[in-house]
Amino acid sequence: MTPRDVLLALAVVTVWGVNFVAIRWGVDEVPPLLLSALRYVAAVVPAIFFIRRPKVALSLLVGYGLAVGVAQFGLLFSAIKLGMPAGLASLVMQLQVFFTIGLAVLFLGERPKLPQLLGALIAFAGIGVIASERLGGAALVPFAMTIIAAGCWGVANLLTKKAGKIDMLAFVVWSSLVPPVPLYLLSLLIEGPGAVGVALSQITWLGIASLLFIGWLSTVFGYGAWSVLLGRYPASTVAPFTLLVPIAGIASAALLLGEAISGLEWVGSGLVFCGLLMNVFGPRVWGRA
């Protein structure tokens, strides 16, 4: 990769890591389901007027929009609102890698390699360690919601696999038309019309900045730049950069939010990260061996 493209990849993963801090700031001012809906409005406008619809079945666009927008981010934003630490969430969400592998085995007939299976076992052992620290009821609920959100991301990845080689930025932008309405209806049902009005009338510049960061930088810039990199280089060259997302997430949460992770959570996080390393680099080492 050229130095410029390395810097671009580092910028993307940094934005995706800091995004969890922006979510924390956003849900402090706006109910999480409403924030999720507004995030997709921000992602669509004005990008939808400049990007052509991808050549993909409408069912895949709608399915992806529901899996990512309504299920994944609806759960993730709600989990962070309920107390899931932003830095820890950035790590737990990377379990989507292993959910994707499992779903591909079940529905696409793919066969994972031994290092990927070992990586999954190590990562989920780490999740078990973190869960043992959070068995105290209220802390466990947002943690479980984050794991389910990672599973929904895996479902979305399976849909993109079925779509084949497509313009991912166009796919993300056009699928962003799907989540706002169901998310807004869920917000009215769960968070109430009163909460929506109060949030919109009292939102501060920090809440607006968080929304724009989540909608424009994380979604439009992030996926757009990532699509460019995947178009220039093999996925095996680009994908390892995603390992830096939880590092950026944990570091930015500690710096900007003052979040602290317990000793047991550090142990679990280390196991999860080792599992991710095994998944990314293990097949390559295994093939050479």
C-alpha cells in the first residue's frame, strides 16, 4: 500500500473507533432509537442525490437496512445508553467476524479453516471472562445486547456476500433509506412522543456534532474510503486494519470519557483481541506451514 493509502486506512479505523464515543455523547442527549433514525437521515442526505443505486436486488437492500440499521444499531445505541462502556462495545462488536463465519458455514456451505475456529474459541472465551465480571444483572443486559448487535452485523455481512462484488458505499447509502421509518416508529412506541419532542428541543451543539459525526464521517466517509481501498488492494491487505478499531475505541473512550476497564475485563479483552489476530493472520500462516 502507498503511504497515502495507509494513512487513509488509519483515518477510517480511527473514525470508526471514535464513533463509539460519539454514540455515547449522542445518546446522552437524544433517545437511542431516535438517534439511530436521525443518523440514517444524515447518512442519506445529501449523498443519495449524488450516488447511483447499486445493481442489487431490492430484497437485499431492504434486508441489509433492517439488519444493520434497525437491529444492529438500534441495539448498540440502546446498550450504550443503558451503560455499556463505549470502549468495550467497540471490541465486543468485532465478534461480528465470527458470527459471519458461522452464518456462512450454515447458509453458504463455506468451510472455516482451523485457525479461524481456534480464533473463535479464544475470542468467545474472552467474552465469557468479561461476562463473568458483568453477571450483576443491570450490567449484563447491555453487554448481551451488544453481543446480539454483533450477531445482527454478521447477518448483514451474509447479505452483502450474497450481493456479490458491489459498490459498498452505494449499497450503504441506498440501504440507509430503510431504517429511519421503523426506527422512528419504535422510538414513538418505546421512548414515547414526549421524549422525542424534548430531545429535539433541548439538543446541544455536542449532540448535533455527534449526530453529524455518526452519519457523515463514520458512515459516508468511512464506508466510502473503505470501498476505495478494497477496490485498490486485496481484502487480505486491507482487512487487518480493522483490528485497530477497538484499540482506537478503547483509547478514545479512556481519553474523552474517562472510562476505566477492570482487570478481569482487560484479560477478556486481550483474549478477544488474540482471537481476532488468529482469525486475520492465522489462515495465512497456516497456508504457509
